[in-house]
Amino acid sequence: MGGKAKTEKMSVTLPKELAGEIRSIAPQGEISSFFTEALEHFLAYRKQEIALEKGFGAWTNESHPDLATPEESTAYVRAIREADRERHPKDTKGERRKTWLANLQQ
């Protein structure tokens, strides 16, 4: 998100102790950047938490009896990874994963 994005001024009220802690570690003149970075991280965390809560219970042993044991699950994951390597044999440095992770953060 950072960079030269459009901005909006907001007013927040914080406990004095928390405000003091922030001032003690954020460089002078960079409080907004500090909050922006902190809130971006927190929002990403909350979005992931919400997605996990929504997805809870979607996977059941009854719907996937072929993955009932740790060994079966491990074999399944290995097969998926191997199929991915076969589809993208030149991606030896994990470039697809880096691109995917970078896109997640936008």
C-alpha cells in the first residue's frame, strides 16, 4: 500500500502510555508511516484470520477419506508439488512463489 498513494487524514485517540511508546520508537516525522505499516500488517493478519474462520469445518474426514492419515496427507502434498514442478520445470529459484507472495501484499 505505501508509496505515493492518496491519503486521508484521520484522528485517533490512544492511551497516553501507548502514544509514548510509539513516539519512543518511531522516528520524528514518521508517525504516519509507522501507523500505516503497522496497520497494513494487522489488516493482513485479520483478513487471514477471517478467511480461516470462514473456512473452518469445510474439510471433513468424510469428504476426504483418502487423506485420513498423516502419511496419506503427506503423499498428497508431495504429489501436488511434483506436478507443479513438472508444469514449471524452469522455476528452480521459486520465482512463481515470490511473485505470488508479492501479489498478496498489494
